Amino acid sequence: MKLFLRTLFLAILCTSMLSGCKKDDSSPVEDPKAENKKPLGTSAEDILSDDIYQSLVVELVYTQSFQPDPSSILAFKDFITARIHKPGGIVFIERTVPNQSGAPFTLTEIKAIEESLRTKYTSEDQMALYVFFANGSSNNDTQTQVTLGTAYQNTSMVIYQKTLETVTLDQPEVLPILEQTTLEHEFGHILGLVNIQNDDIHTNHEDSNNAKHCMVEGCLMYYDATNVLRSQLKKNLSRMGAVPQLDPLCLADLQAKGGQ
Ligand SMILES: [Zn+2]
Ligand SMILES: [Zn+2]
């Protein structure tokens, strides 16, 4: 027992000495992922403009059982290319991974999945984005509400692909439209819409009844993909003929931050 206590004491002593050394170290070890662990909306300008980052890499991760329609991915690529100003180019990387366990997923689980699946992080002159298409629903879903997607950090978002497929079972023709709408809407949040960091310009178009969303009915950012009422979603789906576009006010916000 005595020996154990002595060993323990020595261990504590060593640890405190080590941490003492660390404090004196003038070059602390930097987290290479730190640039990608910031709050939502804080990297809007870095993604939109070429001020700091000349290029962009977008990593799209699907699971074996739930993959988006290829037409949705093409449309998403066009949407990004049309808005982002990156003279160094935009690269898209697509990967299929095994189904992830733990569904329905908490946001903490979604972040842990990102930690294990994401391979691209922001580097010196390239910005990196990550999109995960989940093989399960959000654990926030209830009998009356459903979550289609969530942008949860400055460069990270999840699309609840299984949920998108479940809610369109009766109308499979609507699925690609819902996929594109959810992808582009969540990406809009990553770009800071609407007023996420309280720095949007010009006219105030944040909906006072629906924070962080646009007050212009029919705008891509009017529609809410988080906590959608199932009854409302059913109604929306039945008249969903096309993916909503960004209205001029939302577009002006993006342009003010260096987008096009
Ligand atoms: Zn939203
Ligand atoms: Zn708008």
C-alpha cells in the first residue's frame, strides 16, 4: 500500500512537472482542426471570398444504405459554384462509408461521427467543408416535429437522409427537390444566413417569428429544415414543384461578404 501511495505521489509530481513545462513552452501545440471547430456563420466571409482562402474543398460523406440522388449532388455543386468566389477552384470529394451506429443521433453523436469520418480540414489557403448524409434520424424528432438537416458548426452540416426518404415515401418524385432544398438551406446557414452572427447588411430581413430565417416567403432561407412540423411538411411537399431560390436580400448579404 505504501509503495502504491509513493508511486501515486511520484506520478502526480511528474504530471505537475510536465504541465509546468508545457506552460513555459513558447510554441504550444496547435489543434490542426481548430479552424473547423468555430460557431456557425463565423466563416461565412472566408468561404465566400478569396481574401484569405483561394480555394475550397467540399467533402460529401454518404453511408451505404442512404445516399442522395446524383441529380441533387450536381445541383448542390452548381449552387456552391454560383455563390462562392474562389479563383483557385472548388474541389468536391465524395465518399461512401459504412452505416454509422447510434441512430437516432444526438448532435454530440453527429460531432463524434465527424471526428472519425472527416478527412479534409482548412489549411493555409484552402477552406474545407464537410457534409454528412446520416443513415438515421435526429433524436430531436417527435410525433409532431422532424429535423431534415442541421448546420452545426462553421464548416459542418448533417443531412438526415433517412428522414428525407421516409417523409417522401408516398411521393418519391419530391425526394430530389427536398434533398436539394435541405442541402442548400443548411449551406445558407453556414454562409451566415440569416443574420446568424448579427452582421448581415442593409435591409433587415430576419423573420421576427422565425429567428435566423428570412422573412421573404418563397426564399430558400424562409423554409426551415430544423424542427419542421410534420403536418406542415406534408402540405409543403404536396406543392413542392421546385427548389426555392435565394431572394435578392439574402443574395445581397452573400455578396457583401465577398460572394457572387
Ligand atoms: Zn434553417
Ligand atoms: Zn431571403
